Amino acid sequence: MKTLSILTDPVYQPKKSFNFYERFWLKLMNDKRDLPFIRLLTLIHLTVVPLAILLFTPLLSGWVWWAVAVPYFYLAQFYFKGRFGLMFHCLCHRKILKPAYQQAGHNYITWIIGPLFGHSPESYFSHHMGMHHVENNNEDDASSTMAYQRDSLRSFFAYFFNFLFLGFKQTFQYLFMRKRKKLYTRLTLGEWVFIFFCIGMCFVNLKATLMVYVIPFFFARFVMMLGNWTQHSFINHSDPEDLYTNAINCINTDYNRICWNDGYHIIHHLRPGLHYTDMPGEFLKRKDELAARKAIVFDGIHYLHIFIYLMTKRYGKLADNLVNINNMFENREQAIALMKERTRRIVPVQL
């Protein structure tokens, strides 16, 4: 196990001056700390967007098409996918543009750019903001992990396929029953427009549609479910609603530098609107509360590592990277026993 060390995750570093490009965008923005999002979107518009358009044109054919398509797929679905997805997550929680530009900017990212990374329009916002942060992974959350054995690969695939085929229906029913008309209307419109758009584009260019829209859609759902599974794998049976113990934190990892401190998932559920650069500081402020509840915090590994260790039941590897805040665990064996206990399936009658 590890002791709580100095945090290396990104925090805001004030700049004394800004260049012309930055000054232009700052006139449209609410918070200068969000300039990295603008830089990322600029890179996407200089690389992913033109290449996606090129794949649909008759300019490419035969092996040349594949010579462009394969690097494009890597660029969009591996290099930029996590960066964009977690940026979009931040944009859903915080309005980065001033009121006059916010709705148009959000709609553009949601409807035009998001689908290039597998996000059908409005689905992520409706599910994440309308349900997940309301229910916090509890029973009524369509993406809840509670009913599954969370160190079982078989259970994970049952979870993934359930959400893939029933997630839209369950999210719609949740929002409909709670009279969230705006959200369930947006969800329905976005999902069906995306489906019919993909069908139509298949008649224009089947290969390009599969590469640019269809495969990324299924890949995105898989990645998001893998992430949510890992973020909510360790749950305190005696109090599943405790936000300190139904999620985890990952600190001091390169993933946090690439994906906007997404590893601070406990902190995010405690304070969903907190700017990502403030999360390390908030974590330190709450370290005594985290220790008192035996919150699960890992140092130096991220969600993919944790997922692999869980699926292979390598609790020793998890314990190697577990942070023993304020010596909350007496020994390694106690920590492993607690982690195993918190991955057990929770059935409704136990709640």
C-alpha cells in the first residue's frame, strides 16, 4: 500500500499574458481556465474533421482510402477519444461560453463533433445529467453497477450488453416517469436522428459511415460502460448511497493530465460542478473524511489498470497501489478483504 504523497495532477497555473488566439476566445468564454478545451477543439477541427470529410469523398479509393482510414481511426478513436469524451463531460457540467454563445456552441459540439467520437446527440447529456448524477449509481440509475459482481468478466459483459440494448429505453422511462420532458425529448430526438442519419449515409458511402460513425458509436458505449463499471466497482453494502464509498479516486496518473482529472470520481460526485483544476485541492481538504469512510483511492494507476486487475482478481496489485490515507487500514490483508467485500453484488432486497 502507499502513503498519501504530493499530488502531481494538473491544477491551474496562471498566465501573465495571452496570445492573439487566446485573447480572441477569452472574449467569448466565462473562465480562462477552460482555454485547454478550446485548444483541443481546434486540433480536432484541424485533423479529425477534415479527414472524416475526406473519407466520404470520391477522391480516395482502393488502398489509398484505407491508408487514410486506418490512421484516421487511430487518431479519432484512440488518441483524441478520451480527451474529447472527458472534455465533453466537463462541458456538460459547466458552461464555458458566455450566454450569447453557449447554446449554439453546445449544440454544435453535441450534434456535429460528438458523433465523430461515438456520442449520439443528446444521449450523454440526458443520461449523465438527468439520471446518473441524480441517482449516483443507485438502483434507479440505468447504468448502475450495484446488481453485478464487479470482479467478474461475465458480469461486466452482461452489464455492457444490458446497457447497449436497453440503456436508451431505461433512461427514457426514468426521465418520462419523472416528467423531465425536455430531457427525454432531446434524448429521443438525438438517438433516432442519429440512427436514420447513419442509415442514410450508408447509401452514400458504406465504408466511411462504418468507420466514422457506426463503429465509433459501439466503441464509445463500450468504453463508457467500462469506465463507469470501474468508477463504481467498490461499493459499501451497508450504505450504497454514500458518495465517499460508491466511487473511487485515481491520483498521480498520466490519465488525469490527459483527461482533465477524471480520476477524481469521488470528488466529482460530491461536487459535480467543480472545475477539474480544483479537484486535487478539494481531495486534500476531504482526506480525513475519505479516511474515516475507508474510501478507495489508488495512486499511479487509472481505470483500465483497475479493470484488468479486477477481471483477473489480482487484488494484490490493487493493494500495491491503494492509498492508505491516515493509516485507515491496519494491514494489507484488511485492505484486500475490504475491496473484495465492496465488489460483491448488491441485490435490491439488501437495500
